[in-house]
Amino acid sequence: MIVVHLFRILILIALVLLIYTIVAYFRNPQRRLQIAKENKGYYFLDDAKNNKKNLQFVYKGCLFEGEKYLGTTEEAFEVVDIEITVQDPLDLRGFTRDDLYFLEQEILIRYPHANVKWKHPINKILIN
């Protein structure tokens, strides 16, 4: 009799663990980032409270990564520099200046004191 109750408790624990794993899988931000890349959508992944963690975002199927640098403003320590690189430069095909300006505005909404620096080859379209 006690074995049956223990078995039922183990089954209940296994179901709870399975449900937790499924929920954690669907809420995973890296998975959402990959889905946005496959669907050529837009997704911004950032932990604003952690200055050491890089921000990542996808736009039109291109994955960007930004390094945040902490500095001082007139009032406090803030993120003052963000250097953006692209994971695969071939994904930039079809990007325009307006797309880059949109992305820069999205970054500046989250980090108003930041100076956004685009790394090679993205900076070539902004110069020309």
C-alpha cells in the first residue's frame, strides 16, 4: 500500500518537472532570438541590469551583438558606449541606412546616454 502512494508521488513529481521544463523551453530568450532570426523578424535581448552581459538583437534575419561599456554622465554611472558587431556579414544583404537608424533609435531608447559605434562592415554604409 505504501509503495503505491510513493509511486503516485513520484509520478506527480515527474509531471511537475516535465511541465516546468516545457515552460522553461518556451520562455528561453535565446530560443526567441533564434526564431526571430529564422522568421526575419525583430527581437531585442538584453539584461539592462547587468552591464557585463552583451546585448543581442535580430533584425531582418541578421544577428547583431553589442558590447556595453560603463562610464560616467553628469548624474550617475551609465552605459556610455555600445559597440555593435554583426555575427555574419553576409546577412547584411539588403540593409539600408534607414534600417541602421531604426536599430540605433531602439538602442538609444534603452540607453539614452550611449554613443553607438558600428563596427566593420556596418560602419561603411554610414560613411558613404
